[in-house]
Amino acid sequence: MKSEKMRITILDDYQDAVRKLDCFKILDGYDVQILKQSYTDPTLLAEKLKDTEALVLIRERSRITEDLLTQLPKLKLISQTGKISNHLDLAVCSRFNVAVAESMGSPIAPAELTWLLIMSALRKFPQTLTGMKKGLWQTDVGESVAGKTVGIWSYGKIGKRIAQYVKAFGAQVIVWGNENSREEAVRDGFIAASSKSDFFHFSDVVTLHLRLVPETRGIVKLEDLRCMKPSALLVNTSRAELIEENALMTALKTGALGMAAVDVYESEPIFDPDYPLLKMPNVLCTPHIGYVEKNGYEQLFSLAFENIVAFFENDPQHIANPEVLVR
């Protein structure tokens, strides 16, 4: 049953946005703590969470480690917004008898941001805007997407939306991914690349939409980026770790790759204005806002909060490690 003393903690709400959502009412009657600051020290974080029975994770902003769980004997449930990724080990959670509930996000916001980054980078929108604010006029000449070839790696929910945007803007789609992904793209009227090297070679723009799992970590190699046209654009709104360490920076510095637009980084959040990618004129950076959008938040957090209520009313839903329920 719901208890006013039952402590729920929401981690890493950078913008203090969650309490302003309509779905926050789902947690009426619970003792809700919202942490806006990230804590990388497990001992410090554990002190903040010492009375927490349910923990809400905003995507992968915090890592849930064995060291942390050792210090949280009261924790019974982790309610994940979105799918579980490499920030959390289910086996470790099960060992500490902590249930983990997942929720499903929407592909709309990340797909729209991806398209915004593609258009902005090609048209040199940030440079033009910055120039105008400095009293300059028409400082750069950009390029339209029409007539270009846009490569989409992984033809899933987001990739399919991007393909439709590409088609609507008069550009050509080429898809790379597993066999099923490529076959589905062909059935939808798009081109499947015959090899990874061809995919990178023929694309004017490459956008990545893979999930980060052990098999995809570092899957984009420096040699892949060197296959691209010197004028090409690489867009990553998925996960930074999909690209081999230092490969993106090397390709940009050596001129093997013309431009990049990225929304994800190996270590987040970034507060250093001298972060290397931020200093490069041919790189457009956004602060991991692909899924940060009001309607998307309402969907993500509604499901995460409903999972908490169901769990504590003895009707657990969407539990990724159901073995903890039978102990």
C-alpha cells in the first residue's frame, strides 16, 4: 500500500523538469526526493539515497554499481525511464534483490533532433547565427540536403523516421545494419548497402541509430570514417561509445571527415567550455537533448511512475529481472 513515508528518489533531473510534468501527480502521497546534481562518488550518492526504497533513473545519467547497491539496503526497486543499457547490471541488481522496471520511450523527439542537426550542420546555421550576433552578414554558404545520400545505420524506430524525412526532402536513403534491418529497408523502397565500406563511401551524411551493447561498442572505426568523403557529415544522437575511442577527433583533425554533429559524449554532463569538440568549427554539439522534450518526458515518466505504483501495490509490471519477485 502507498505510504507517505515511502521514499522515492529521482536522480539527475538537471533542469528540475520532472516535478512540473502532469504525470508527476501519479506520485502524490509518496515522499519524493529529486536530485538535480549528479554524484559520481558512490559513497556520497549512497548518503543521499540512504532512505530510498524506489529509485527513478533518467536514462543512463547515473551508473548503478555494486559498490552503490552495497550501501542501499532499503532499496527495493529501480524504475528506469527507457530501456536498460550499460549503466546498470541486471545480474548485480538481482543479487541485491532489487527489482528493475523498464519503460518505453518515443522515437519522435530523437528523430526530430537528428534531422535538425543534419539540416543545421549542412546549412551552417550555428556559424551564420553567431556571425549575425557579432554584426556580420552572410558569413557562410551552406548546402541543402536535397540530392544528397543519407546513410542510416540501423533501420529501427528512429531510423525509419529519419528515412521518411530524407525522402520528403528529396535526398536518397542508404541503409546499413544487420540483415533483417537491410531487408526491411529494401521492402520499404530504400537502398541497402552491399558492404560497410560502401555505406560510408557513398554517404554524404551518416547518422547512427544503434543501441549500445557490448557488440556495438566501438563498432565505428577510424578506417570507416576514412572511407567517407572529405566533405561528409557524421551525426551521432545515439551513444558516443559506438565510435572507436579518438576516431572521431582524429578524422576531423586530419580532414578525413568534413563535419560532425553530436548529441552524446563518453562522459556526461560536460561543463568545460574548452571541451575539445566544442572548440572545433566543423562540429555542432548539443547537450544530449535527443529525448529531452515535454511530450516524450510525459510518456517516459508516466510509465516509470506507474511501474512504481504497481510494484508497491503488489502488482509488479515490466520487471526486467523477474527472478527477484519469487524470493
